[in-house]
Amino acid sequence: MCWWWTPEGFGFVKLQNYMLNEGFDSVTTYTDSRDMLEDLWQEWLITQLFALSKGTPMEDFTQEELLKILPKKKQKEFAYKKICFMNKAAI
């Protein structure tokens, strides 16, 4: 992640999936911190769900399917974590 600032405002660029001699195959630019936080939140959540389901019969479930079958306690933990991230970002 890199950022820039100009008198008109600031922005962030998320670079992903670097390939030698080809560069990054995914470049996302943000000028709105809420959009950036939501995208980073989704990436974090997907990573957590992948880790929970890896090596289980649920490995091929979609994110939505996994969220539905998670115990209520785990769902609340994720919701609380999002609130914590938003508070840290002052959003």
C-alpha cells in the first residue's frame, strides 16, 4: 500500500499480485478512506474465513455460506472486530 498527498487531497494505492517482468496484476486506487477500509475489511474477513475452513469439508463454501453457518459467537467477534477497525481509522 502506498499513499500520496496533493493540495487537492490524498489517496492510497493497493498493489497486489506482483509477477516478475509483468508487474502488479491488481492496482486499486482509493481517494475515500471509507471505501478503502471496506475493501481491506473484506480482504481480512475472507482471509479469516479461509483459515477457518481450510482442510475441512467447508473449504469450497462461498464467503456468504461460511458466514451463515458460523456460530453466533464468531459472527459477533467479526462484527466487533470491524467496529474496532473503524474506530482506529476514525470512521
